[in-house]
Amino acid sequence: MTGTPKIATHLWFNGNADEAVAFYTSLFDDARITNVVRWGEGGPGPQGAVLNIAFEMAGQSFIALNGGPAFTFTPAISLAVSCETQAEVDALWTRLLDGGGKPNACGWLDDRFGLSWQIVPSALTELMSDPDPKASGRVARALMGMQKIDIASLQRAYLAA
């Protein structure tokens, strides 16, 4: 594979890597599949079946492997997406929950394939970085009560006296 990135996130799937990649590449305008490797004759998988798919999302490189049932995703690794607006947070959150995803706390969710995502408005980082510990503490407390992050609620907590 020419143009292989030096580092790529490798995602292990149980036979549905092609379905997952089709879903993931539909989420971002600049996403694309860069390579597909299929099992050859005499390999351990069915000839012609997808072994792995290299793809890019938002400038990041990934490889999806049809590795079988031996390993599953955990929240110990997640894909964090920085969003500029509430509309972007809402749209991505909704799309990622489509088809059986599960919301978690503080902007985290698991998509229908079990992959953990953090959908984080850039405003959160700005508000949490305030040197006033009382203001950033109010934002942190507000965040702890959320599943999908609501920027207006964070801003209200920040400004509360």
C-alpha cells in the first residue's frame, strides 16, 4: 500500500469491518476509503472476503480489520471529535447513536459497533481552561450531569455567580 501513514489507528471488528467503514466514512465530508485488502486463495478467510480496509476521517488514518470475535472495543480507547457548534454536536451525536448506539456520560457514547466516541464542543475546553477555579468548577459540575453536551448549559454554569 503506497502512501501508508506512519501511524494509523487499527480497529478490530468481528466480520463487519466493511459495514462499519461505510458508516464511519458517511459521517465526515472529507472521509474516504484508501485501500481494501481481501483474502487470497488459500488464506484463512474466504477468498475475496474483506481482510482489512484503510480509511481516513478528518485527516486521521484508520485500518479496520475483520479479526473475528477474539477482541472487542472498550471505552479505554475512544475517538474524540471536536465540534464548533451545538448543531454539529447534535448531528454527530444522533448519527452515531443510530442503529443501536448507547449514550454514556460527559459526551461519550458507544456506536452500534461498540466503538467509543467523545463528542466534545470546543467551548468545553475553553470554559474548563479558565484560570478561575470557581468558574471552571461550575462548568465541570454541569458537565458531570450530561450525556450529550449542551453548550448553552455549560455557558450558563460558567457565568453563574
